[in-house]
Amino acid sequence: MSSGSKRIKFISISVPVLYGNHAIRLTPEKRKPTTPTDHTHEWTVFFKPVLNNIDLTPLIKKVTFKLHETYENPVRSIEKPPYQVTETGWGEFEIIIKIHFHSGAELGVNEKNFQIFHGLRLHPFNPQHPTKENGEVHSVLYDELVFQEPTERVFEILTRKPSNLLPYKLSDPDKRSQEFIRTDEMDELARLDVYISKVREEIENQRNQYKDLEQEKLALLQ
């Protein structure tokens, strides 16, 4: 077994990532001679670490974006950051984002590829919500790359810097809908606690109803 390819038992390590798309309405100024006349928006689909100073290139061989089959060359392969594809179009559809890791014992990586499904968003989630004049839309989602029992090489790469920590503040106040920070995580955990409490309460209610029905059944059989 080559150096760095040995797996570390009982350890998992995660890397917070963002994926999604930005979209903007096409204006006459932004249209190119080759832009189809029925295309209404320009959009960019992307995948990146939450922290901009985290370099995943020692792990990631390439990121592929599978677009709708009507696009020329629908599977786009990006081999270095920024991992993103910019196109124009008129409709929303599902994009498959696949993260391909380097393979081979000599690299000590050998991790399974990671796949994400993203619904391209060109229009606001809530039509009643006020929109920007240029129709700007941001659909940014949070996820984590989780490495279970990583190889020594992967562990070394991911612990060079604290890659699993979220920033405490936005890089720019205008990017509220484009970034994910520590308070977002805390808010999400608080919401999960509320939902868990509701589920437990409902389970208890169902259990009590079941007991009542059992008692009624026994009473009828006597």
C-alpha cells in the first residue's frame, strides 16, 4: 500500500460547499449575435467551497455539469476553479453536478464521486417578492462533502486549513442571498429542533390514541 493511501478508521471529515445558479434577464446589450432569439436569461451554474481560501484541486479532478439535452455538448467538464458554466436559455430544468475525485493509489485519494441535483432557477421563488429591475435571481444551496474513514492523504489535505468552519459574516452585505454563514447554520439547527419537537409530540399523540383504541377494543370484547 502506497504512502497516504491507508484509511483512518472511525474518522469522518466534512467540507462545507455551495452550489446553485445565478440568473439575470438578457438585455439587448448583453445579447450576442449567436444568442437564440427565444432565450430570455443568462445564467451561471456553479459548485464551490464555502470558504474561498480552501483549495480542493488536490482532491478534485474535475466537476461535470449535465445540462438539458437540447444544449450543444450538454455535459460540460471543468477541470479547475472556478467550477461553473455560463449559458443562456428560456426554461428551467434539472442540472446534474458531479464531483470527480482523483483516483489511483499513488495519490492516496480513491474517494467515490459525489453527485448533486440542482433545479435551475430563472425566476424568483415567490412571485410576490419584490424583484430587482434586471430580474436578478440567486438560487444558492448548502451541502457538505463528507469523507468517511478518509485516506491519510485526504485527511492531510483537508486539515491544512480549517475547511469545515463557516464564516461569521458576509463578504459583502449585498450578497445575503449568495453566501452561507455561521448564523445561517444556527438558524437551520433551531428550525430542525422545532420540527423534531413537533414530530415527537405527534408520535406521543399517536401513541396515546393507539392506547385508547386498544382499551376500547378490550372493552368491546368483554
